[in-house]
Amino acid sequence: MEILNRSKGTLKDKISRIENFIESANEETDAVETKVKLKKVIVLQKNIEELRSSYYAIPNVKEAKLSAIDEELNLLEERLEKLEFLTLADKSFFEANEVHALISADIFFKVLKQNTYKVNEELFFKESEFGWIACGKLKERRSDKQGQCFLLNNDSIQDTLKLFFDLEGLGIRYDPVLHKRDQAMEIFNETVEFENGRYIVQLPFRKSYNELSNNYPLAKQRFQNLWRRFGHDSELYQQYREIIRDYTEQGIIEEVKTEITDNELNRPVYYLPHQAVRKESRLTSKTRIVFDAGSHQNNELSLNDCLWPGINLNPNLLDVLINFRLNAVAFCSDIKQAFLQICLANPHKDAVRFLWSVDEPSVHKKPKLQVYRFNRVNFGVSSSPFLLAATIRHHIEKYKQEFPGTVELLDRSFYIDDLISGGNEFEEKRFKLHEEQKILWKLLEWISENGLLIMLI
């Protein structure tokens, strides 16, 4: 209020000077003197107008309210007309508007002046080079609005418990009623074929072929990185090359020599990046080639994104292990290259392409790229475990009438490609082994506590 009283006092003083000047003038005053005094009057009038304009600095101030200040500050009903003497730097400081400039701390305190006008304990105005700025705390308005969230759950307790034990178990048995609508199983049952002693399956695509990018740039980049690694590790290259050569001789892979571009093929095309994985503890090959069907470029889909993974057809692992320990004679084995025993349908072979080169690896020289593709099911694809399990169970079902007991035993003893089984008597188990070998593909890595049984295999 001191500033307001000071401003009013200045205005009254100037008005008094004008009144005294006019009263001192009379008819005898010289015309020249009158003109000089009139000029002084004009100057004083201008000063009065300037003071008056600063006195009413805020337009329409009587209609503006401090709407953002709540009742706790006792200012909600106050109007800005009480602050008419302040030339505000921001006339709408109580509104959320765009920030025009940011002033650093070293400049900010140079801009501030000494004068301060205090409204209450929390709100005050500080004079600055830009005008008066509002400072302090403005509390948000109280709101009686309440947010509401609703959750609808139609599952019964029985369904929830069943789903819990199905998913949380160490394995999930196939329930034809529960999984009758599984898309991958439907595709498998409709497309599986048996030709020339091998099963032929299709990849269970969930999306259109057009949505799958070929992934060639990424596959090329990763192969060039692998090639540079070969330049420093000749042993790894030799092992890698032997695997590729073995795959080619067995017909597992083949070179793509067609001149048709990827866009001209009316089928899915995808290039798999690959790398070596070493495991020194393996009894057979210590190096494996792992193909990455989950790789993709930015904003693109991978091959795995476009496939149904399929349901888990493996038995409960806990049941398998308990049954295994109950046998007097036990043994384990696995199918040789299980995934590679299943052929892939021709329309889907180009979805599992990869890059290779027959050049000698060099750190400073880029390889001449060759395109290969898989003729068999590849382990790195997300749907491959399902296709393997579905094919094994589809295969052993054909022998159900001829070897019913053995088929039932195999159905609950296979976990992925591993056979974990046994029997109570040696002769019984030898007879079962004979039937199992008739039914199944070639089994490797036999292990048993009975050495004689291993010798008879």
C-alpha cells in the first residue's frame, strides 16, 4: 500500500501545482508569459496522462478474477482491480499458457528489482525489468470428481483353476476338447502328408504373406559379421562348413539358383540370420548352427511374428520323471536330428532361406553370397517344437492297433525329442525296445543302467 499512496500523492501534488498556476494568472498577465505557462500546463497534463495510464495498467481489470487461487488463500473473490497500480509482466499469470523464454539463474536476479508487494503469506508480487511478476504458491482448485474403473470377468472358479494347472505345470497334455480350436493344430491336421517315407508339413501362418518382410539386409549384415569372425577362427569355420556340407548332402538344405526375384514369388520369403553355438560337453557334434527366426528390421515383422506357435503337446515333465524312476530297468534316448526328419512343404521353403558363401573367409574381403533354403523343419522357428510333437504323435497313432501297449508307453514317455522310458523286467523291456525301434525313427545316445540292454540295441 505504500507504493499506492506514493503514486496518489505524486498525482495530487501535480494537480495542486496546476491549480495554483491557473489561480495566479490574471487579466494583466503578459501574453508571452501566458504562452510559456500554458506550455508548462501541457507538459504537466502529459505527465498526468502517463501516470493515469500506468495507474490503470491492466485492461478490463474489474472483470478479471484470480480464478486459479483457491479459498485457502482468501483471494478467490478478490478482483484484480485492487492491483491496478501494478504493471504485470504477465497479465494472465493465473492461466496455463505457452512459455516464451527461459532465463538462466545468473540473469534472473539481475532482472529483479527491490520492490515487493505482499498479498498474503503465500502470494506476493515482485517488481522486475519486465513488470511485476507473481511469485509464491498457487494451490490447485479442489475437485469433487472421482475416477471409476470397472473390470468384467466371466471366468468361473473352475475354469480359472483348470487354466492355472494347465499353464503352471511342467508340461501340458493335449486335450482335444480344450484345444479343438487351436489354429496351428487345425492347419497341421488339414495339411500333413506322408510321402517317400517322410512327413511333409506346412508352417502355420497366422498373417498374410504380404505382411512378412524378407529380412535380407539384416541377414546380410549379420552374415558379414560372422564371416569376419571366421577370418580369426579357422577352426570354427571348418566346423561350420562341415555342417553346411552335411546338410546339403542329406538334402536338408538346397541352394536357390532361380533368377526370380523375391517380389515375383507368390509365397513367403524370409532370410534367417545364423550363428554358431558351441557346447563342449556334447557327446556328438560340439558346434551347432542356430538360426534366428525372431530377427526383424525396424517396424517390420519377423517370421515368428507371423506364425502360430502351437499348443504344447508334451506330457507333464513331472509325470515323465516319476514314471521313469519307478522302472526297474530304465533307459533314455533321443531322435537323431529330430526336427530335420520332417520335410517342409514346397510353398513354405522360401520362408526359411539363409546366406552362405563357399569363399575362403577373409577379414578384409567381403564374401560372394549364395542363397540356401531349408527343405526340412528348422529348430529356430517358433512353431517347430509344435510341428515335431504333432508329427511324432500323428506317427505313433498309426501303430495303435498293431502295438497298443507300446504306443501308449511312447505317448507318455516322449518329451520333445527325448525318449525317457523303462520296464520292470529285462525281457519285457527288450521286447518293448524292439517294437519301439520299429515304430520310431533312428534313436541315438542310448543310456541305461543295464549294459546288456545297451549291447542288444
